[in-house]
Amino acid sequence: MHLAVVTLFPELFEPFFRTSFMGKAAQSGTLVVHLEDLRKHGLGKHRSVDDTPYGGGSGMVMRPDATVAAIEAAEAALASAGRARRVLLTPQGSRFDQAHARALSAQPALTLICGRYEGFDERVRQFVDEELSIGDFVLTGGEAAAMCVIEATVRLLGGVLGNEDSTREESFSPECGGLLEYPHYTKPVSFRGHDVPEVLRGGDHAKIAAWRREQSRLRTETRRPDLAATKKEKS
């Protein structure tokens, strides 16, 4: 996958792309990364990328000319990958979830655009393919949100994780019926009065599978009743 990130703070991403499986993906060539400094496309002596809003109001708004120029420069740097799917990180976007991550992982090239200040000039939206939000809250900038999207997406690429099955039976996966994942246990068998369930120690794989399905259902109904209700409606 070819990935470009448009940001005012490329230095925030440099350690991120060197760490853990992200670093492995970049070193192996599975992930090709380009960080486009939005400030380079600012106007005037001070490289301004924002200006006051028409109609008045507090804060500053990111200019469309500087933002779109940065997007196009980022994709030019990834020219071998062709036109990237452009994703704007904004609280007004669709709620990012595991289905989005799987869809993005199938894209050969992505460009993620991180905002700051009061957000983007509305015309920027005419130059992107979709808008994503990681939740109903507001961040100072889109960089942390972009990292969440990147990590959730890149871990689904083939060969990135040591165990390919790690992305199968997990929360929200088709293998878990879109529900929360069942509980996990490891050694010791007993810890401060809490024991590993007997069924997991018995070696009967059919019983273990049935126990895990039931635990997944119960955990989802308890912790995410909204998600459990949605699955019941679709069934």
C-alpha cells in the first residue's frame, strides 16, 4: 500500500512509522509512506495556510488553495501508485469502524488529510473521496485520528502481523459475527482467587468454540447493547 499523509506536523508521524509492526511494514515495502508538510504550500512570507472566516466567527479556517495544493503534491510523490483515495479526517465525517478499515486496506493508495484550527474551507470537500471521524468528540487536529485509521488499516495488510489469524477472530470481525471478542486467558491457572474457566482447560474444541460464541454474545449485550441490537435487527 502507498500512503500519503498531509499534515502541518509531519514530525508527529516519524516515530509512529518506525515503531512495532508499522516499522516492519515500512521496512519490508508492504507500506510506502510519504509525509507532505502542508506548511510548504502556505502563502506569503509566513507560509500562511489559514485565514479568517467569511461571515465572522472565532478561530481560523484552513485555506482551500494551500490544502488542495498539498494533497496534489502528496499524490505526485506517490505517482507510481496512481490516484489515491483521499480521506479527510473531520468530526463531521462518517464514523470509522472495522468495516471501513477493511475497505481501506484493499486500496492500493491512500491520502489522509489532517486539519487544524476551526477546520477546512468547505470547498476542500469537493476534492476528497470521503470524510471519516473516529468518534463523537473534537481533537485539536487530525493527526491522532489519522494514526488510528492508519494502524487499524495497515494491520490488515497481508504479512504485516506475525500471525495472520490474529485479524480473524477479533472484535467486530465477520468470524465473531461482528460482535465483541470473547475473553482470553493464559498462565497461571489461578491468580488471586480468579481461575481460568474449566472448559478452556478441558481440551474439547467443540465445547470451547460454543463457550466462546456464548461469551461473545453476552459480552456484547452487556458492554455494547447498541451493537447487539443492531446485529439482532439484521439477523
